[in-house]
Amino acid sequence: MPFEFISILAELHGNLSFGIAAAGAGIGIGSVGLGAALAVGRNPGAFGKVLTISLICMALAEAIAIFGLIFVFTGLDIPKG
């Protein structure tokens, strides 16, 4: 019985790590989208520059979720402080 509980906790830890990474990426992408929409609303002529910068920033924010997924698949633990 205790060993089953340990395996369940191990699976939960991996899912929790990825969930936190995905939530952080989602918040980051939402923030970038909000900033881009506000910037284009204030200055519609800067649409091209804002779009380019926002796409780069969204890709960097999404990389956080990809790193979390790699940690889950490889079983690596996120270093603590």
C-alpha cells in the first residue's frame, strides 16, 4: 500500500510541474496579447512592429511550457533555489 502511494505522488509531481509551467506560459501569452492589443489600439500605424515583437515574446513564453514538458518526460527535477 505505501509503495502505491509513492508512485501516485511521483506521477502527481510530474503533472503538477507541467501544470504550473503551462499556467505560467498561458499567463505570459495573455499578457503579451493584452499589451499588443493596447499598443495597436493607441497607434494603429505600428501594427507590423508590434506584431513582430509580440510573436517573438509569445514564442519565448511558450518555451517555458516546452521546458516543463521536457522535465516531465525525462523525469528531471526542477532545481530548488
